[in-house]
Amino acid sequence: MIYDQPEAFKNLPEDIRYRFVPYDPVKGIDYTWEREWRIKTDALSLDPKHTVAIVPTADEAFGIVYGFAEMEPDVDVEDGEPYIWGVHHEPRWLAVSLDIFGFTPLH
């Protein structure tokens, strides 16, 4: 990250401006305590097996887990013959909501 006075932004080369974070502690602008990564890309491929989405509410977590789930048949075997007796959701993504830990979303 590049922490500097807001007016310094215009002096940065275009290809690194995405790393800029304004810094002016006199005006209360100090984000140096944050720890984040920024990647300059138009798309980011995430593997659902190695990714957890952290979202504000349980409703949002539910939407991610079940909204992107695959519908899989429930197969059973009777008299040696398989038959489908229903379907179930097979989640692809994992999500956890902050509200289950007592954090409430900012409005």
C-alpha cells in the first residue's frame, strides 16, 4: 500500500494508483492499521474448495451457499435397481456471517 497525503495521488504513475490510500492524520484519515491486499486485475479466479466468503448477515451467507449450490439427485437402490427419490443441494461455496458472532452490519 502507498499511504500519503491525498494530493499526492495525482503525482503517482497510473499503473500503481490502485495501491494508494489517503493519509492525513490531522484530519482523522489514517488507515495504516488496516491489513489488506490489492490486486490489479479485471477478474479473479477463486477455487470454492479453498475460499470462504465472510459476509455481514446470515441471509447473505445462505444466499451464497445455496444460491450457487448444485442440485444433485438422491439415488437409492431397491431390488438392485437405482432410483431417484429426490434432490439435494450440494454446496460449492462456503460462507460465514459476522452476525453470528454478535457483529451487526453498519447502515
